[in-house]
Amino acid sequence: MSYTAPVKDMLFVMNELAGLAAVNALPGCEDATPETAEAILEENARFCSEVIAPLNHSADKAPSSWSDGKVTTSPGFKEAFRQFGEAGWQGVQHPVEFGGQGLPKLLATPCIEMLNSANLSFALCPLLTDGTIEALMTAGTQQQKETFIANFISGKWTGTMNLTEPQAGSDLALVRTRAVPEGDGTYKLFGTKIFITYGEHDMAENIVHLVLARTPNAPEGVKGISLFIVPKFLVNADGSLGARNDVHCVSIEHKLGIKASPTAVLQFGDHGGAIGTLVGEENRGLEYMFIMMNAARFAVGIQGLSVSERAYQKAVSYARDRIQSRDLAGSPGPVAIIHQPDVRRMLMSMRAQIEAARALSYVAAATSDAAHFSDDEATRKSNQAFYEYLVPIVKGWITEMSVDVTSTGVQVHGGMGFIEETGAAQHYRDARILPIYEGTTAIQANDLVGRKTVRDGGAVAKGIIAQVRQTVAELQGDAQLQPIAARLADAADALEQVVEYVVANVKSDIKAVFAGSVPYLKMAGVVLGGWQMARAAAIAAGKLKSGEGDGKFYEAKLATARFYAEQILPQALAYRTAVVDGGAAVMALAEEQF
Ligand SMILES: Cc1cc2nc3c(=O)[nH]c(=O)nc-3n(C[C@H](O)[C@H](O)[C@H](O)COP(=O)(O)OP(=O)(O)OC[C@H]3O[C@@H](n4cnc5c(N)ncnc54)[C@H](O)[C@@H]3O)c2cc1C
């Protein structure tokens, strides 16, 4: 089998680190019992590994194709998507009133991880639809919700996100698509959107585009952007499909990776105007789109985790099979390369970073649930702040890590890693988009510095660092855990110094601070991932002492946490130097010297 879902580690993280029991106790989360979670994960694992994963490599070789405005997806996708919808997987975290299962994000997250490990290109369609549902749930009218959401959840229709234009990428203030009111509550849209994921395809009856556009006389910049629903087929009052709307796919891109995911150029209004309806109020579009983007950014972070896990599984399997060189300690003949210490180092670094990423992102998901469902306002607020601090880290750190981890996966394969049939190269190519779309790493880092650190004077960041230090204190009494505690303590100090540097210098030397924004983001990921690994180590040590559960699993967890503390966490100290001392060097050359 090409992918085996790591259900055991997922359940460990959910139960022991993210606090599934506490999430289950939140109002509205009564169905999310540990037993239900296990059953859902097992069933999802089966579906993803048996139905979706086998299409990954074949779809890379036979990508989606465009002809005369229509897009045909890779062989097997349409049927797999039908099964996905029918099985109810689109609805895991969405409201019961529209046919969803209404389960918390903590339970949806491993399902998203598995789907993306199975097939990143396929999973993008549900990922964008999830975002569309979230945006409509927040800002849509009751009628808009009723018209669209049940159809999204059943898999009949899919959603897209239309921000990017040729001149407007990271900077959405430059969006030029026009929306002209028709006087009957509808608008006509005119413009070009590029890079629209699943902007056209053959897997659903209708494609519903959420589009950023400007109304006449709207203010300049981001304050003049509104959000519109523009379906491919207009929807009649009784919910049936009406006329073809004036939005057309003029081409799809040829890409480095995620080749099976159609990336469309959409032309709005070439034949009189694409009919759209406003979501929420005029000029508040970006605010609503941010709701969708936050959900999507978190999910893209999970994509990084997913593709890393898949690459790791492939690398382990190759390392067991490939016979080359003798064992350093002596062997009668050549042995499997998994005996070589450097191959072990590569596999351990992949594994440790994956486990840390899983732990941090699932903890973030649980925090989002507490922010959403708790009946106590102070709890909601503090969890929301924690979650918002973590979103750019989950997105930025995990996706950057996935490029390294999948590259290491290629390295484990030696020359065969560079050859397409092996499949390791596909994971590396697929991973490369992840630090780019949904806001590049620099855009995530700007968010981390500006909105998430400077705005509150570093208060949330310092609150999290205090929790890290609490974990250090808990570990210190145990001789076995002491080495992990010592490294984590150093890393927490370094992170605090960086937060203080950012807050203290942003006014006097803004360019130097932002020159260190990506290193700060990566450092925060390394440290907070290390924090979760330290917590995992403490739990594993406790279980081993009490003899409870699967001893082999806990021994492995302890070993991986120790590896992380000794091989990955020290990176935090180098990042501190880069941020605190290295900003001036970044800007030292004049533009003409490049
Ligand atoms: C395969 C694919 C799928 C996509 N899917 C969608 C989709 O479904 N919907 C959609 O709307 N868009 C989509 N996009 C667009 C994607 O979100 C953008 O490509 C991305 O946000 C970057 O914008 P850009 O390409 O214009 O790069 P630019 O904005 O031109 O960035 C170029 C470089 O400059 C840096 N940079 C720019 N501004 C800043 C800044 N303020 N601070 C620091 N550095 C900066 C960037 O980090 C980057 O390194 C997709 C793109 C691809 C390739």
C-alpha cells in the first residue's frame, strides 16, 4: 500500500497533547468522544489509502487538461470525488443543519491530513470548498447559506477562492476586477482572475466562485474591496441550476507540481457581465476573505505535514529495501541502507519534524475549538489569540519544513530519488507550492510580526513562552527528560529575546526587524514544535513507568523527542542571532549593487 495513515500517532496527539477530552466537554462537541474519533479516523484512513492514494502518482503523470473552456480532471478523480461526497467527508467540521457532521476542528484536522497525504492535488478541491463554507457561514445571509452550503457538503457543488489577478498577488490592494450594481440586488462582474485552484473542472455540477472585486466609487486600496458569489451556473429560486454565467476558463497552468489540480485563468464578463451577489456588506470583502484565508492557511500548513508524512513513508520503505555498503560495525556483505548512520539521521529528522508539526497543528486546532465553542468569554478570547498567533506559524513553518523533508526523502533514495518512477520526486515537486500559495512565507511572517506580535507588545507570544517554561519545569525533575528540558529552556530564552527585539525595534528600525521576520517565524515553529515534543516525551515517560499501553510506541516517542531536542531545537539559537544581529546585513547592499 502506498500510504498507511499514522492513526496511532494521530490519536496520541489528539488525546494526550491536544486534549480531545476537554474539546469533547465543550458545548456542542458532545459527539466528539474518543471512541467516535477513533472510529472516524479508522474509516477515513481506509478511504484515503484505498480510494484516493492510488490515484496520486497516476494523476501526476496524467494531469488535468483544458480543451475549449472545459477541464477534464485526471482519470479516476471524478469517481473518487463522488465517493468522497457520498461518504460525507466534506461535512466533517460543518454544521449539522446543512448535512454536515458538526464535529470540532480537532477531529477534522487528521481527516484533512490523511486526504492530503493520500493526494495533495485531489484534496485541494475540498480544501477550497471548506474555506467557502466558512466564509458563507460567517458573512452570508440565511438564504445564501441555504442555497449553497448543503450542496457543498454533499459534494454536488464545489467552491473556489478568487483573489489573485495578474497585477495583484501578495498585495490585494491592487485588485481591479469591477462589480457594477444592477439595481435589482445583483452585480455584474468584469475582470481577470489568475491561478484559481479548481476554477474549472468536471467533478461537480456547479462551481461557486467567491470573488474579490471593487464597486464603482469604492475607496482605494484594501478598504474598497467587496466579496461576491459568482456561480458557474446561476441558481434558480427553487435551487435548480439555471443559465450558464459569464465566467469562463480561458486556460490552465502547466506547473512544477500538484499537476492534477487545475489552476485556472478565469475571465469574468467578456459577454456582458458575470452575475454575482454580494456577501455581507460592500467594502468589507477582504475582512470576510480573511476568514476563509485563515481556515485555508491552517489547512495549507496541514498539507505540508501531509506531504512530509507521505515522503517519510516512502523513504523508510526504500531504506529498508536498498542494499548498499557494509554495516560500519561489520557485516558479511552489503546491508540495507537503513543501517547507515547518515540514513538514520535523515529518517529521524524527517520523522521528528513531522511529529512536532502534527503535535503543534493539532494543538492549534483544539485551541480554535475552544475559541469557537466555549461558553466562557474569557476562555474564547484567550484561545482565539493563541490560535491566531499559531496560524502563520502552522502555515509558514510547516510548509517550509515540508520542502526540506521531501527533499531529504529524495536524498534517501539516492539517484532513484531523481527519477520520476520512484515517486519521491513528486512529493518534492508537490511540496514546493505550499510556502507560496495562501500567502507566501514572507506574508505569513509579516502577519506574525505585525498583527500577532507588535500589536499587543508581544503579550500573547510571551504568554506562550511562559507555558513553554512551565513544561521545562515539569521535565526537570526527571533525569531521563533533563536533556530535553535543558535544550527547551535555551530555545525558550532565545525566542523571548527575539520577541523583545521585535517589539523594541520595530519603530526605530523597521526594515531590520522585517528582515528577520521569516527567521523569527521559523524559529517560533522550531521552538513551539519542540515544546510539544517535550510534552510528548513527558507523557511517554509516564506511560512507560506505569506500564500502560504500547511500550514500543512510547519508547519511540521518547527517542524522537530526544532527537528533536538535540538536532532540531538548537537551530533556534542560530535563528536568534540572525534576527537580533543580522538585520542590518540583509539591507547592507544598495539596490544597484545586486
Ligand atoms: C498553483 C497555484 C495555486 C493558486 N491558487 C490560488 C487560488 O485558488 N486563488 C487565488 O486567489 N490565488 C491562488 N494562487 C495565487 C497565490 O496565492 C499567489 O501566487 C501568492 O499569494 C503570491 O503572489 P504572487 O504570485 O503575485 O507573488 P508576489 O506577490 O509577486 O511575490 C513575489 C515575491 O515577493 C515577495 N513579497 C511580495 N510582497 C511582499 C511583502 N509585502 N513583504 C515581503 N515579501 C513580499 C513574496 O514573498 C515573493 O517571494 C495560486 C498560485 C499558484 C501558483
